[in-house]
Amino acid sequence: MSNSLEGKIAVVTGGSTGIGLGIAKRFVSEGATVVITGRRQAELDAAVAEIGPKASAFRADVAVLADLDALYAEVERTHGRIDVVVANAGGGSLAKLGEITEEHFDSTFAINVKGVLFTVQKALPLMRNGGSVIVTGSTTSIMGTEAFSVYSGTKAAIRNFVRSWILDLKGRNIRVNVLSPGPIDTPALRGVAEQAEGLIDYLTSQVPLGRIGDADETGKVAVFLASDASSFVNGAELFVDGGMAQV
Ligand SMILES: NC(=O)c1ccc[n+]([C@@H]2O[C@H](COP(=O)([O-])OP(=O)(O)OC[C@H]3O[C@@H](n4cnc5c(N)ncnc54)[C@H](OP(=O)(O)O)[C@@H]3O)[C@@H](O)[C@H]2O)c1
């Protein structure tokens, strides 16, 4: 435990499980107060119990703009401001070209693209000079992955959002960066693996470090991007992938 985020107020969407939970836990261990979101109340309650008293939960679907308005109204009422936003909620499932449905496309883009855009845009009025925005991307933003084009397209889209947003935010002194995980052991990865036998072994073989990652390893990098340690890092995509997308 140290204090690189002492006194900071952070919002982590999709903070109830997986990577978001790993980030929220690390933020609190570094001194931050964290508001996590997600759609399932039971998972939110369990996460708050796990993270401790410096965490609270607000049930909100990032694809529903009224939910985001309610979230930020509550954050303003309870904390008055935001220092760090992690637009992390997201996910995807497998569908090959030829099998992609309109529903698959719309639901994936609604959460991963529209949700990220409005999570960030609606936070801005509450964000202070010196704030940090972190968007959870993916190695798929720059790689081709069989049966994963729709998901991969969402991650490529938000990667460019960040390049453009740092220009829109000129003068605000708010940094925006992408944290792009490779395969990380989370409920989502295990869910996709149920659709594709042998996926975890295959992914492990593609990672130069020879293993999949842990959510805490993304949490440690998020602390760096949230804190003053990264004060001149802006618009970057930082891969937390054991080298997978670099070879
Ligand atoms: N795991 C990996 O290998 C990996 C690799 C690259 C990138 N990523 C990215 O990392 C992020 C987190 O993934 P994960 O693996 O940690 O998944 P996860 O364990 O399934 O966690 C996803 C979190 O997001 C929440 N969520 C999902 N849809 C939401 C919505 N519409 N509104 C609000 N919250 C929502 C979930 O809670 P509810 O379901 O209750 O809403 C949960 O808290 C995603 O953006 C994913 O694309 C993951």
C-alpha cells in the first residue's frame, strides 16, 4: 500500500468483476475513493464488500444515457468532483463474418463504443484540471482475430477516439490514455473460452511471457496512468499483454 492516488475520486465502469475490479482494488490500496458501476446488483455488492469502505457502487448500464446521468448526479452529490475516470465496461462474443447479426453488432457497439464515449463525455463537467481518463482497449485494436471482428472493431474505434479527444481537450489539462490488455483471466475471458474449446491454451501459446495475465496486473498499470507518475503520457495505448501484440 502506498499513496500515489491519495485523496483522488475515481469512477470505474464495469468495476464489479474482472479487470475493473482489479483496477478498483489497486486504486483504493493507493489511497483513492472509488465508485464502481455495473448492471448486476449482486456482483456490485460483492465487489464493494471485497474492496472495502472506500468503495461504493452505483448500478448503471453504460449503454443507457439516462443511467450515466444518474450516476454522475450521484457522484456530484456525494463527492463533488471526479479526478479519474476508467471507461472499462465492455465485452464481446464470437461471430464469424457470415454469421454476424444486427443484434450482435448493435449490442457490442452500444456498450463498447457508445458507452465509452458517453461515460467520458458526461464525466467532463465534473473533472478537474489535472484529471486522468483511462479507456480499456484491447490487443484486438491492432490485431486480427478470427470470429472477433465486431469486438475488435469497437476497440479500434475507441483507440482513435482517444487520439482525437486529446485535441478536443486542449486547455483542460486532462490526460486520456488507452490501457489495452491481452488475455487476462476474468469471467469474460472464461465465457468466451466456453464458446471456443482450447482458446486459453492457444492464447497462452501466443504470449511471449508464456501465460495469461491477472486482473491485478492491469490494476497496477491503471494506477500509473491515473497518477502523476504518468503526467506527460497522453493519447498513448499502453499494452498489458505479456508482449502478445508486439511480435
Ligand atoms: N479479459 C480479457 O482478456 C480482456 C482483454 C482485452 C480487453 N478486455 C476488456 O476489459 C474490459 C473488462 O473486461 P473483463 O474481462 O474484466 O470482463 P468481465 O469480468 O466480464 O467484467 C466486465 C464488467 O463490466 C460490466 N459491464 C458489462 N457490460 C456493462 C454495461 N453495459 N454497463 C455497465 N457495466 C457493464 C460487468 O458487470 P455487469 O455484467 O453486471 O454489467 C463487469 O463489471 C472490457 O472492456 C473488455 O473488452 C478484456
